[in-house]
Amino acid sequence: MSFERVLRWTLVAVAIAGLSAGILARVAGRPDLADLAWELGTAPVIGGLAVSIVRDLLSGRFGVDAIALLSMSAALALGQPLAGAVVALMYSGGNVLEDIAIARAERDLRSLVDRAPRQAHRKSNEGIEEVPIEAVSVGEKLLVRAGEIVPVDGLVGSASATIDESAVTGEPIPVEKTRGSAVLSGSLNAGETFELTVTAPAGESTYAGIVRMVTAAQTAKTPFVRMADRFALILLPVTLVIAFVAWRISGDLTRSLAVLVAATPCPLILAAPVAFIAGVARAARRGILAKGGGALEALARAHTVLFDKTGTLTVGGARLLSVEVAPGEDPDEVLKLGASLEQASHHVLAKTVVAAALERGLKLKAPEQVKETMGTGLSGLVDGRQVTAGSRELLRSHPELSPWELRAIRRASWRSALIVFVAVDGRPIGALLLADELRADTPRAIRLLRDAGIARMVMVTGDRAAAAQAIGAALDLDAVLADRVPSDKVEAVRTEQRLHPTIMVGDGINDAPALAVADIGVALGARGATASSEAADVVILADRLDRVGEAIIIAQRARRIALQSIVVGMGLSLVAMVAATVGWLDPVPAAIVQEVIDVAVILNALRALTPALARGGAGITVEQGLALHHDHQVLFRDLDRLRKIVDALDDATPESAAGLIGDAQCIVQSSVVMHERADEDSVYPKLAEVLRDRHGLSAMSRAHREILHLTRLLDRIVEDLPSEKVDRYLVRDAQRVIEAIETLVRMHTAQEEDIYEAVAA
């Protein structure tokens, strides 16, 4: 406990002792001793308050505490020691109440610091030894036992591990980590004992960065609190004027004393710090670390948000968008051969191709005699065949582009994608389209920010203009600034700052300068003491963009509660002062009334600890939301198969086209139709119970009917196949219907994901 808090508790104890002793003396018939006891109980509080005021004046601050000093001093000077003792108790007690309230609000922050691991179990030739985490080095093997907190950042060395990351990211559901997966320090081992390979020393691990941020959050001072001090400069002369008027009206200085007592202590010095610390604690529960109340208040005032693109609005890093194939080739075979060869490359795109193949369950072959040409691609033997993967320039033996190659290049251009051609024995058989893509939660995050009152949103990125414009158009951003280096990002932030309070959201080292310059910098998906996390004012520990909007909403609510507490508290104080002016309140009752006001203000400020009351009923559980999300992931795989069929129909023969159309019908009936009927019969009734407005569900049901209508059209086409000649018009009609089903289901599913996220408990 700090010296100031010890002093506050000591002064309240003295005030209680003095007031109690005086009451006992008065009951015993010794008014002289009673007055002495009350004076002795008041004097130390006056002395402590005088020292505090002098110290504040020397640091350039002046607060409403001066009114408390005046009222207690005036009470003793006017022969009202009981009133002085009551004010002393109320003032010192108010400070203690403030300490208790702030301690309650800081409890969630302290719990993060208190649970920081101190020891680690290191594996060595002699066995397992317990060492301080500061002694652990990169590359060493640690043993993390069941129920223990992961001491440092590392990689899973065992077959798997079950990790609870809720204390770090705010995500409530434990996740399964396979061998080689990254684990954050501060996470909880929710499964069996596993081996951890250290990737960062203790001082640079995720949890060490979090502890530093929490310390900053607890020590930073809120600008709103400083603004409350400025209000005090107005309140003090107003109070003195009202006290003077009370004396002029009545000719009794005791009435002026009652006015001073009614104004002491003021909600100005209680509401703001309690509300903002409570808001910081509330945000921490959601995996949002604000470095103090000042950061929270800046969030609440924001007008403009600037985003980095890669890793912030998008997933960051390439993803396999599609596999384009030559006539008669199998997309899975093209991907399998390309990924088998790419296993020998260290290029970042090679890892993406290999990961995509493994995700689809393809069994890769070991490549042989691999030769890599920097900047263009590589070649080698895969299962006895000469395979080449890379740019079109690498395949010089066929200078003329075939129709399917032109189509692949055109599609890559439309989607701002990179293209990797795959050839076997010198003949191109397919192409892999790779590109960055939007995060699944990005559209919802943008909508949350609009709902929170953000009026302007700008993307500022070092990426090419075509790729950036495509993302900006998809999200309906207000402006897109492409081809920007870090210094350009800083200038963009400063330009926006000249107009309105500005937030910068980023995740990379190149974003750190812009994060530091912005009114409020928000780092996304913190991983320890990175440059972006250190430069930012707010760190989103969970790798989720929608938490930015949630942080703003929490900040706005904390500021609204602080302002509400100040206005209501000051209004009630002014009412009490007027009542004292006209003689309705004597000094002692005035002090009691003022203390009731202070307690009410503190309790109201603590509401910032809790989420806002939901307007609707209960939401679906997190487990139900995850189950629905998993169903959609399965559905997406089937939609990918439909997309392959649509592409294959471009060059299919009449005989093969009939088989492809039949395959598409089987997928639609067994997957799409079953999924949509299950949604209508079981999922939507549950959603209807928790949604305030059910008109949205009616629109979603309308989409179900349209999807089922298209499936019936496909059924009719398939029924006519045996009896009709499969001409190009029939193939084109089938292609259009299948593509319409695939596109509509994807869009409809994305809308459902937004609804599930919104109603998840």
C-alpha cells in the first residue's frame, strides 16, 4: 500500500476516533471535552489537506479540495467543532471510498500482473529442474504441467496441447495446439503436460509486455480528470459567492458554513478516475489493454480511424484462392504436384501452397533434383515426372498462351492475385492463384465502428493501388491511400489529425511510427514487446479487428458515465448549497447529505466495470456459435467443389459435362439443401428467441427459398440430361445455375456468420 493510501486511512481513523470521543463526552455531560475531541479529530485532517493543496499548487494544479479546507477551518473558527468533525470524517471517508472504488476497478488489472509466472521447469541431461524464468534461454526445452501457466513464448514440442488463452486474448474457449504451433506466455495449460521449445526470453515474451502495459495503465493520468480540475476553478468562486449571499441574507455566518459544507467534497474529484479505471478494467476482460484512462478517453473522442491493410484489414500473407487448370486436368492433382515441389523452397508463397495442399488432405511426394531460379520459380522430379512451378516466363518452351492460361491470368488480374503456373514435362497443366484476403470479422468490425460514431475511415497501405482499391471498395471505406512507405503513413495520420481526433490501427513494425504519432494508436494481435505494441496506446491481445469497435464503445460508455456522475453530482451539490442558503440545512446535516451524494457518484461510476444492459434477451452460447461456425466451414468445402465444377464446365465435352452437372446436383442435395433446411428448422427458431428485430430473419428465410428454388432448377436440368442432347446451351444454363447457387450460399452464409457473432453470449 502506498504512503498516500496509508495516510488517508490514518486520517479517517483519527476523524472517526475524534467524532466518537466527542459524542461520548457530550453524552457524559462534558461539552468542553466534547468540543476538544472534535477539534483534535478535525485538526489532523486540516493539516493533511493543507499539505496536499500546497503540493498540488507547486505542481501547477488547483482542485476543489480548497473548499473542504475552508469549511473545516471556518467550522473551528466559528465555534462549530461538531460540524468540523463531521466534515473531516466525510472528507477523509470520501477519499477512502475513492481508494476502495479504484481498487475494485483495478482488480482485473492486478490479477493479470499477480498471475505472472515466476518459475519454469527446464529439461536437461540431469532431468527436470525448476529455475527462475529469467534464466531460461531461447532454444531450451521446458515442461509445462497440467494447470500451469506457460512461462515464456514458445512452440509446442509434443504431439498436441490444449491451451486456455482467455487471460491473454479474452477468448473463452481452449484451443488445440499441434506440434510446432506457437503458444503465448501467460496462457494456461488446460490439458496434459506438454513440452515447450522456448522462442523468446522472459523479458521479451508476450506476458512480460502485457505486465508493462498494465503498469502503464495503472499509473497514467486521465485528461478528463485534469479537465475536472479546471472545473474546480469555476466551482470555488461560485461556492464562495453563494456562501456570501447566504451570510448577507441571514446575517449568520453559520449558514455560510453550511453552504461550504454542502460543497465538500465535490464529485468532480471522485467520478472521473473511478469511471475511467473501471473502463480500463472492463476492456482488459475483453483482451483490450488500454495504457491508462487517458488512452480510453482519447478513444471515446475519436472521429477518424486509419487502418493498415496487410494483417489488419486482411489476414496477412497469401492464401490459395483457386486452382485454374488446363482442359482435362484435375485441380487436386495440379495442387498436389505443385505443393510437392514447393516443399523444397523457403519462399513464403511455397509455405502457403504446401499448407493449402495439406489442408485438403493431399498426400505429398518428396521432390528430387530440385533447382530454384531466384525470382521465377523452381523445377525438379516428383514421382518420376519433371515438374516446374513458377512464373509464366519460366516456361519458355511454350511462348504462346493458350485460352485457359489467358483466362487464369485475367482472373488473377481481377482479383489482384499472384499466379504460379505448374507444368509437367514442359507442358502447363494448371495455375495457382494466391492473394491476401479479408479477415472474416472485418466487415462486422467496420460496421461496429460506424455504429460507434466513427465518421471517417481510411486505409493507408504500402500495397499496390489495385489491390488496395479492391479492399477499400469491398468495405466501403471513405478513402484509400496506397503505395505508402512508413513516413507517408505518418504524414497521413498528421493530415487527419489537423481536422479531427484520429486513431491509427496497425499490426506490423512498419506501423509503429504512425501508431506513435496518432492521437491514439491501436496495435492488433500483440505478440510480446513488438515495436507496434510498445508504440501503441491500446493493444488488442486477441487477433480480432472487431475488438477495436468494442474498445471504442467501452471508452465512450466510461466517459459518458464519468460525465453523467459529474453533472448529476454537481447538480445535487448545488441543490444542497441552495437549501443551506435558505436555512433548510444546518452544517452537520449538510455534510451528511453531501456524503450521500459522493457515495451515489462512486457507485454510479463503478457501472463502467459492467457491460451495458442488453436490450434484447439472452444470446446463444459461445459453444453454439462455434458449432454453427464449424457447420459453415464444412459447407465452404463443398462450395469449393462446386466452384471447381463451374470452371471445369468451360472446356468439358458433352459426355463429361453431364457427369459434372450430376456431381454438382449430388453436392447441392446432400450438403447445401440439407444445411439450409436444418437452419430453417432448428437454428432460426433459436435465433428468433434472442433477436429483437425478427424482420432480418424473414429476409434470411427469403434467401433460403431462393436457394431452394435454384436447386429445383438444377434438378430439372439433371432430369432432362438423359433424354436431351447435351449441347453448349444446356451446359451454359447448368453452369449459370450452379454458379448462382454457390455465390448466393456464400453471401448468405457470411450474413449468418455476422448474426451469430452479434448474438453470441
